[in-house]
Amino acid sequence: METQITDSVFDAANFIKKGGIVAFPTETVYGLAADIFNAEAIANVFKAKARPNDNPLIAHIANLSQISEIALEVPKIAQILFNKFFPGALTIVLRKKETVPPIATAGLETLGVRMPESKIANRFISACGVPLVAPSANISGKPSPTTWQAVYEDLDGRIDCILKGETSKYGIESTVIDVTTTPPLLLRRGAVTLETLQCYIPEITAYEPKEHEVPKSPGMKHKHYSPVAKVRLAKANDNLSVNKNSAFIGFTVPNAAFKKIYIAKSDEDYAQNLFEFFRECDRTGIDEIFCEQTVENGIGAALMERIRRASK
Ligand code: TXA
Ligand code: MG
């Protein structure tokens, strides 16, 4: 298949209308979209990414009125969150309508819904005229793409179109919370922090799958975010034993000879650059990447969740 690269949201939307699959920019990471009501197109999304078929997709909407097309009901808490955080980097798990094909949610009765704040994402979803399902636009297990070139690297020849846009502002995926349970559960950390959510839902709890339990967010059990290079955790001023193909990302300038270094100005900057740094290391034959640990609150907690998963 030939992959067309465009900066026209209308050209990109035409592929969706014809049942195709299209990568597009969002403020978190790039997504790979299909019409939520087209089961065949959704199957092609799973195929293009080599995504395990038990991992549900997130619905992306352009305006609040689209929620009633895909969700059975909107609990009061969800309404509060819509008002406060939509559009934004927050995915809210609701009970799904029967019109949404089971393949979209890997058979679950619930559906994650998100309204991206990125202008180009919003114009693209609007032009499609339907809600879109969109996982991150990478081969499953690899670091999520934050540039259109990273999408191209993984998916050229496997998808119909790439809608070009800017580098993703946050660089890590949306926060996922499930409001179908009492108390509501934080399933994945992201740019909207737990501390911020607690201002509106004090009872929200971070979900930790117990050993041997099937995780509530099926994506949590899969290998994720991993470059080919080995990822290792490091503390500031650790005495690291490095080889000639080692790389470092963090805040503290290390006193060892690394082939590649990224010094971040803040947790936000670290998060925005992490996945692209991983990819750049793979492009240049790095075999181990030391990631300096950060304090686990705010976006730092979301960042550490990604780094820890990548290091497994
Ligand atoms: O920022 C994002 O959310 C990006 C952009 C493209 O919007 N999308 C994204 O999708 O990260 P994906 O498929 O890579 O991750 C979706 C995560 C998975 O961990 C999945 O298990 C969880 O959300 N998820 C989706 N639907 C769910 C549901 N109904 N219940 C529980 N977890 C769900
Ligand atoms: Mg993903």
C-alpha cells in the first residue's frame, strides 16, 4: 500500500470516509485513526500496528455532542470532567453504546473517550464527521511517535495516509480514568496529573493491578514504549559504568563519556523528548540508555511510569 503524506485535513479525512486508516497529530502523541463505526477499518488499525487484539482503543471526538453517539450514559462526575478538561489530554472511560463495534473496545462494555485540544486534530476529526478510534501511531511495543517522521518510520506502506503536524506538545499519552466504577480509577497517568484530578474528584484512586489479576486497562500488561536499546534507571551523580554506545537523558550533566546526551530543563521537557530520544538512540546504534529518575509527582509520575515500563 502507498502511504500518502499530506498537510490537508480534508485529504486525510477523505481516506477515513473511504474506510481507510490515517495517522494524525495530537498534543499527546500521534494517533492512528479509523471511523469508529467501521469494524473492517478498525481491524486494519490492529493489523498495521501488530497490536494484540485484547487491547481496547480510545474514541476521539471533535465536540461534546459526539459523546451521545458512542456512550450509553454520562455520569455526573464525567460531566464535571468534560467541563473542566475537554478538550485536553484526558481520556474518560464510559459505558459504550451498542452501535460501537466490539472490535473497537476489544469486547469490553466500556469505551475510553477523549477530545484532543490540538487544533489540527480537532479540524481533522470534524472533517471526518464521525468519532474516530485512535491508538498511538507506532508499531505495538515501540515508543509512541511524537513527530510525523516517527510515524513514517514505523508505518510507511502499512497505512493510507499521514497527516503532517507539529511535534506533540506533551510527548506522553493521555491520562486515562474510569468513571464507571466507584470510586473512579486512574488507569494510566499522563499530562493531566492525579493531583489536578483530585481537586475535582477527591476520591479518585490510582489503580494498581494485583498480581495474577487481569488488569482493568488491558494495555498495562503489554510490553510498551521500548526502544531496541536497553533502558536503565539512574540517579543523579550515580557512578555509571558506560560503554562507547551508551546514552543518557535526565537533568544532571553526567561526568561519564556518553555518545548521546539530552539534558532536560523540566519534567515537562523530559516528557516531551523521551520517546523521540529513544528512537534517535535506536537510529544511531546506541545499546543502552540511562534515564535519570525524577520525583514521582505531577507529570514526573507519568514520566516515571513510562520509563519503568520501558526498562522491563
Ligand atoms: O494520548 C493518547 O491517549 C493517544 C492519542 C493518540 O490520543 N492514544 C493512545 O492510545 O495512547 P493507545 O491505544 O496507545 O492506549 C490506550 C490505552 C491502553 O492502555 C488501553 O488499555 C486503555 O487506554 N484503554 C482503552 N480503552 C479502555 C477501556 N475501555 N477500559 C480500560 N482501559 C482502556
Ligand atoms: Mg500506545
